[in-house]
Amino acid sequence: MSAVRLDGIVKRFGATEAVRGVSLDIADGEFVVFVGPSGCGKTTTLNIIAGLESPTSGDVYIGPDRVTDWEPRDRNLGMVFQSLALFPHLTVFDNIAFPLRIKQAPAASIAERVRAVAATVKVTHLLDKKPGTLSGGEAQRVALARTIVVQPAVFLMDEPLSSLDAKLRVDMRTELKRLHASLGATFIYVTHDQAEAMTMADRIVVMHQGRVQQVGPPLVIYGDPANRFVAGFFGVPAMNFIEGELRGDGDGMVFESPAVRLELKGGEATSPRAVTLGVRPEHVRLTRESTGGRATVNLLEPLGDETLVFLDYGGAGSLVAKVDAEDPLAVGDRRGFTFRRDRIVFFDTTTGERILK
Amino acid sequence: MIRRRHVFAIVRHALLLAWTLVVLFPIGWMVMTSFKDAGDWVSWPARWVPFVDFEPTLMNYRQIFHFGDTGALRREQTEQAYNIWKATFDSVVIVTVASVVSLLLGSTLAYAISRFRTGGPNYPYTVLTIRMLPPIVVAIPLLIYYASLPEAFTWLLGRRVEFFDTYYGLTLLYIVTTLPYVIWMMLAFIDEVPRELEHAARLMGASRLATIRKVVFPLVASGMAVTLLFVFILNWSEFLLALTLSQPKVLTLPVLLNKFQSAVEGRLYGPQAAIGTVVTIPVVVLGFLIQKHLVKGFSFGMIRR
């Protein structure tokens, strides 16, 4: 069994609290991605699972065992580091063989297993080289091979793709996902790249300032964010935020800001409160009619299949819309705009928490 | 522009050549003297060219190595019969053991300081201040301790343990005096080893010691070679402590070198030059052997990631 459970993990470094009470159940065989900006505590959390750091309080369980005080080597983990951490003085073969030799496997089985694993990740032709002579992608594969060779129950990965160039990174995402499917092991992956999290994860754990903000499948995180931080962290370009006031008079509610006024069905009578409306660029529609608001195109960013349109709509900043590339638009055009009503979200402006779900 | 660069190159090389001559002259003179017969050691004007100004002879080497015809200057005429074979053996054993032990101890200590901040942030400087004390200050106090320790051991263990004029007495001293250098040099190298490499090794099942042995030390091998050479030379040429705390039973080469004088003829420059030449050879050979590491080791920050 290789489920991982975190129970109230807190980690302080001197006066700073890097992790502030993280509790999480990770199922056996799950691909979980921790994502968040630098310094959000995701790497510290991973190191605590690995045993490289010990938590100030809280417990780590792997399978049925409480491993909080266990040495890293007793936890049956494999880890791929951001720097890959290949041993520069050893050949690729010896790097992959390292964990087997430490465990004193017989020499014949070492050679056999190293070759088998090298074939899986396609590094057989590199076995005699030193890590210093490898390209980024090759080094990446070798690091994976070295981790896979001992068949750990849980794989930990700390931004392993960050040193690769963009194209290779996208390819490796696919490969990692395939690898996960074929190994059936639990993967715990840390990244600051929301695209990596979206594409690979079974479940995403969004962290910010040492706390878990939301846990869920990628599409839930994207479409149903728990708070303004999560909403803003996922999606490129980011979600549009419009600050305004929400009032309810019994049979309907009204969102009102200097530039935008929206009437919403249902809802209860509430006293006016400060809220932030969030809408993703793909849910902003441009119209020729003057229903809804009016805006002026001030910038166009063609992506090929779609075009990003930056609009002056009378509020702070620009409103970004994602439209079909075929749309004939030019800077200076006046258009009406509407939002897809079922995809609008509201946040409390002071707390940032999602309201009116 | 090109011409100007040529001029610079010529000037630079001329200066370097001149400096090389300044550095090598005494060594060359020593080697030459070691092949001169007694009459030519201090003759004026100096005799420069072998076979023309003077007839090279192996006389001095015969004397120090005690073989063949030792000529007019017989062993019995020197104050005592000094055997370079014995002194070489003593030097090699003491210096090698002391240097290797010091390297291993110092490297592990440096690891502890680097990774666990053992002794607090100022500890490396504290270690260094120990070396700022001139040896002459500690030589006599050490002599007193070396003389009285056997009594202390007799009282404590009921067994006499000698330190003065013993192999381990001098070896121990050389380990202690070179340890601060080893710690300092190795600290610089070990600080360079990325911690993630150790984390990786530990996750793969390696214990701390295995990690040090299989990952850290191989990566700082060049640094260790440089440090070993440095410490070896220090110990190899150490004179004061050896003079004070050893001999006549244990006698290292620098002390022997100083003893080569005759009551009749004063300083025996020829045999001394021969010993000097012999003493220089291991250092040069060692330097060549680890030359590859020297280049790497002296350019700190050599670890390719």
C-alpha cells in the first residue's frame, strides 16, 4: 500500500512559518500535483514527505505506517530533484545502478535491471557517458531511470522539468503521464507551472502562503475556484476581475460597478456588500448590439487559433476576451460585451472567498 | 594592434623567465653543489660549468647513502654516523601516516562543519587562530608535556607510554598541527558539493557514511589531492618540532640535514646539498603525479552539475 496521508503538517524555520497546517489524503496510485507560487510551502511539504525535513508538528503516513520519524531511506520513496542531482563522477550506468548497489543487489541482477530500465526511458545508448555530457532531456531521462529502477511505491518530483526548454517540457509531461499509467505508483509532483499541474494531475493541490487553498481535479480547480487566489493562479491569460457592489431586493440581485451592471436571477435579499466578479476571457462575448456594456478594442494578441482582445470598458485595467481568430476586429473598434452567465463567479472583496456558489 | 600584443607577450614572457631563474637558481645551485667535491663547495670565483670548471663526483651521495668509496671524509670523522636511509624511513612513515590521517580526519570534520554548522558559525575561524600561534611558542611547553606524560600514564594506567622521541609522538603532533589547514581547505571544497546530491543518495538508501564515501569524497577528490600534497610538504619540511621533540632515536630528514657538519671541517655543504636534493625529489614527483588534480583543485568550484 502506498497511500500518503498528511496530518496537520506545520513547519517553521525560525520565525517564518513555511507550512501552516496541511492535511491531505493521497490515494494509492494517484497523480497529485502541488502547485503555487515560489515560497508557498510546496517544496517544504514535499521534503517533509521525503523525510529530508522534519515537520515542526503534524504527522506523515505512508501506507499504514506513521513515518514522521523515519529516515528517508526507510520510506520506500523515489525522488527526482529540480537539479536532477545526477552524480557527476559516475557514468549513466553507475548512476542508475547506484541505488541497487547501495541495497547490495547481486551484480548480475544490477546489470540486467539497469539495462531494462534504460530501455524503458530510452537511454541505453548513453550508459557509458558522464552526466556532464548529456543534454537537458537526456539528463532528465537518466534521473527518471535512476528513480524507477528500485520500483518505489511513491514518486516525489520537485519541479523536475524546470530546466528543460519549452518544447521538451511539453513532451516530457506526456511521457510522465504515460509512465505514471504504466507504473501504477503514487506520484507527488511539485511545480509552480499551472499548465503542468492542469495537464498531468489527477488532483491538484493549490498552495499559497503555507496553506492549502483548494484540492480537486484540474477542471474543478479551473471552473470552480474556491477563492480569488486560485481563480487568478490558473488560466492564461488570467481571469478578469471587476470590483463592484452586490445588492439583493428579494426577486433578483444586481451587481453594479462603474462600468458593468448585471442583473442576476434568484438570490435572497441582502444588504449591499463589496464583491469582485470573476470571468474568464473565453467567457466574455463581443456583440454588435449594445446589450450589456460597451467597450473599445485597445490591443489585439493573435494566438493563431484564437485572438486575445484587450478592451477599455470603463473600469480599472483592461477586460480581456478570447475570441475566434476569424473575427474581423481592429484596434479602436467599439463593441458591446456580455458574460456567459453560468460561468461568472463572485468573491468577497475583503476575504477573497468565493460567494454565491 | 597585433604588434602591440606581441610586445606585451614578449615583455610578459621575459619577466616570467627572469622570475623563473630567480626561483630556480638556489635549487640549481644546490643540485650542482651536491655533485661537487669538497674543495669546490665554496671556492671563489664560483665554479659554474660541470666538466669544465669542476669534475662532478658522487662522493657526497656515497657518503649520505653510505655506499662505495666515501673518500677522504670518512663517516667516523663526522660527529656521529648519520644514516640517511634510517632518516628517510622515519620521515616517510611519520609524514605519510600523519598526512593521510590528518586528511581523513580534517575532511570529515570539514563535512560536519559544512553540513551541520558544528561548533557554531565562527568555529572555522577559531580553528584557524590555533595556527596563528608560532610553533616556537608551543615547542617548549609541548616538550614539558611530552616529558611528563609518561609519568601521568604510569599513574593512570599503570603503564608507561612514551611520547618524546617516538614515531607516534611526532605523528600525533603533525596530525594536530596540520588539521586546521585540512579543515579550511576541505571546507571550501565540500561547501561546493550540492546538497541535493546527498539528498538523492540518502533517499536511495545510502547512510550518511555511505553518502560521504560514495558521493561527497569522490567529488572532492581533486581537492583532497591538493590538500594532501600541501600537508605532506608542510610535514616533510617541518624542523622545529622534530628537533625539539624527537631524536636521536627518531630522526627526520630536515633534522638530519642540519646535523651534517664535521668538527674538523665545519659545515659539510656537499652532503647537505645531496640530502637537500634527495629531500626535494619526492615533493616534485608527488606534484607531477597529481598534477591533473592540482589544476582542478586549485580552481575552486570545479564540480560540474
